[in-house]
Amino acid sequence: YNGELILATYFSCSGGVTEDAVAVWGQEYPYLQSVESPGEENAVYYSDEKRFSLTEFSQALDVSLTGVPGSWIGVITYTNGGGVKTIDICGTSFTGIQIRSKLGLRSTAFTIAVSEDGITIYTRGYGHRVGMSQYGADAMALKGSRYQQILHHYYPGTTVQLYQAK
């Protein structure tokens, strides 16, 4: 990018859309932007669900689940790539990254279903979702895309060229 080597990050599966670097690492990279990643639907970790008892959930997040279950989840904001940016749970604000870490989720692209019996979280993708999706790149290759097309898709604005150290 601009004649310099890029940070060529990759991950397993995006769940259909990659993520902006700034949403995950807090730093903007013009070539690490959210792009669609079609063809991943048959990936092993395209989607997943994880169930928690109310006790497991409240202990992992250090929140008190009081009131009716429908009131536990508040405002949710999303990133350009469809990941959870912030989520309010029982009056405490979390980032999607914090929830992914505390609950051992496969990605920040998730939805939550709440009931009196427990919490179910549905995720899409596996990994940080920034840069190139391995399953998406494979799907593009199987449809005839060459490596240059795949790299340009996942790292927009970049060029493939021989690098000369300065």
C-alpha cells in the first residue's frame, strides 16, 4: 500500500462480512476495511451457538440478572462489519470484544436470546474478522479468482508488486 508492505492479517471465517481494523484494534488501516466475503456458508464455523445458564452468564460478566429477562439486554451498537461494538447488559456497558473474550465466543458478530432458563448466543464467523478470510479466499479461488484478485478484494487499494527494501 503506497509502496510499503501491509499488515496482511487473516482469520478463519467472517460469517459473510469482514471487519474494519479500527473496530478491533482501535487503529485505522485504509486497506483493512469491511468487505463482503461471499461463499463461506459451508465453512465449519460460519455460525455457532453457545448456551449459558443464568449463573454462568452473570458470573462471567459480573452482572446481576434482576427483573424480567426481556429487560436484561439494552442498547446494542454495531460496527461496519456487523460485529457488536457496544452492548448494555443489566445496566453495564461492554464492548463486543469484551463479551467475546469473557464468554469465549468465536467472534464479535453475535446475537443474544434471553429466557428464564438461560442465555443463547449465536455467532457468525470465527476469529477477529480483519483482513482476509481463509474460507472466503478459498471460495473465491474455487470460483476461478486468481490470487491477485483475492488479495485486492480483501486488502482494497493495495497492489501486488516486487518489494524493494529501502
